[in-house]
Amino acid sequence: MPKEPSESHVPVLLQEVLDCLDPGSGQSYLDLTAGYGGHAAAVLERTSAPEQAVLVDRDDHAVQALRKRFGDKLDIRHTEFLSALELLAGESWQFDMILADLGVSSPHLEDSDRGFSFSKAGPLDMRMDRRQEINAADLINGTSTDELTKILREYGEEPHAARIARAIAAARPIKDTAELAAIIARAAGFKARHGRIHPATRTFQAVRIAVNDELGQLQSGLPLMLSLLSPGGRMAIISFHSLEDRIVKQFLFDHCGTGYDAEAMLLTKKPLTASRDELVSNPRARSAKLRACRKK
């Protein structure tokens, strides 16, 4: 029988997360991107306080898996994390630990029907929350060439953004991920060579970020995360590309320090990355960076 996603999905930087959050008995925990519950299960094993935990995810498959894994012991919320943070702030919650594991999960990439991967033909979707109206097809087939160029340049750091955007516009309507990847490869003059990154990688990242407003969510959410921390509470954020990491790094730089007016103290002077052992068992962890702080 195939494994459940919760069984096959490996949480990245698990030991590093536990070291930074340092869960204690009875402490409260907020997981803003709970996914299939790998980090949450490890934290709750130490806190033994499921009634003090809130798990959030905007993917319906992940929410179903969380409810199957944890039952009705936990407060599980199906929403994107900025909305969750705003609601929790309005409900006057305070947490001893907050975790955000950003980016796309392995099950997303492995399911061609979700349209996140260019390695398999699938619909141009890329929505983390499938209740959302705008999807990748709307963006790819309906955005102006200039706006598409901007998206690829800013969210994908794509050096050939203008050329790829023009090629996409000329080929519309584009039907699926395989067709899109082929158009990008031709526009970039790509010839497959062993070990070379496919040129569609940056474009797919950029479109996914735009569809899901990932950077906007992060920028607006970070101040709320800090405000929801109890005094002495700890916050950890895992990012998977430089755009996210820059936002997190700048936020922590602005709010952490040793002065009396600083709101928090850094727990990680440099981002923590995966060990060699973890990279062998979980290659997805190679781009993961963990930054953490403790509220004063």
C-alpha cells in the first residue's frame, strides 16, 4: 500500500527546530505551515499539551492529513497564515513557540495535478489553497508581457525574464506545465546537460510565489508573529530561497538586539542549514535556512 503523505513527508531541519524552540512541558505552540505534521508531532511529544497548540495550513490535503493524524485534540485551521495570524491576534492568543516552514512541500511537487512541478505534465494551477480563484493559468495566459517580465525578474531572479515573458505571450494559450516548461527551455536556448538546472525552475518559482502571494504574506505576517509571542517565547522560520531569507533576515535585524529597546534576541547569528546526514536522507533540505529569535 502507498504511504500516507504524513508518513512519507520528512520535516526539514527537525533537530535544529527543536533546539531553537526548546519545547517544554505544558507550553503553547503555533505552527503556521503545519503541512503533514512532522514538526508538530515532535514538538507536541515534548510539550504534552495538545490543547495549547494551533496548527494552520491553507492546503486542503494537508489539513485532512493533520486531522487524521491528530484527531480532535488540536485546534487545526484551514487558512493561509496571514489570516490565521490576524484572527489569533484578535482572539488575544499568546504562544511560547511559533514555527513557519515556508515554501512548497514535497507532496505538492510529487502530485502532477497540483501543477507545481515542470517534470510532469499537469494543469497550470499552483494554488496552495484550491479555494482561491486566481491560479497559474490566469497569470500565464492573462498577464501583460511587461507585468510577467516583472514577476519573473523579481520573484524568480530570472536573468532572461523579458525573453521568456515574450515567448510565453507569443505561445498563448498555454495548456499545461509541460508545454510551459518546453517554451521556457526554447526561449533560454536550453540543451539538457547532466547536473544543469532546468531553466524553468526560476519561472515556476516566480509564478508560484505570485499566485500565492508568498512574499506579501511573509512581510505582513512577521510583525504579527512577534506580537503573538509570549515574553521569553521563541520563533523559528525556515526559508527555501534567497527572497524569503532576505525578508526574514532584515526583519530580525530590525527587531533583535541587546539594547533596551530591542523586542527580541537572535538565537541564530547565521542561518542554520542541514547536516550532511540529513541531506543524504532528505535532499529537499539542501536549500533550507533556519533563523530564530527569542522575545524579551
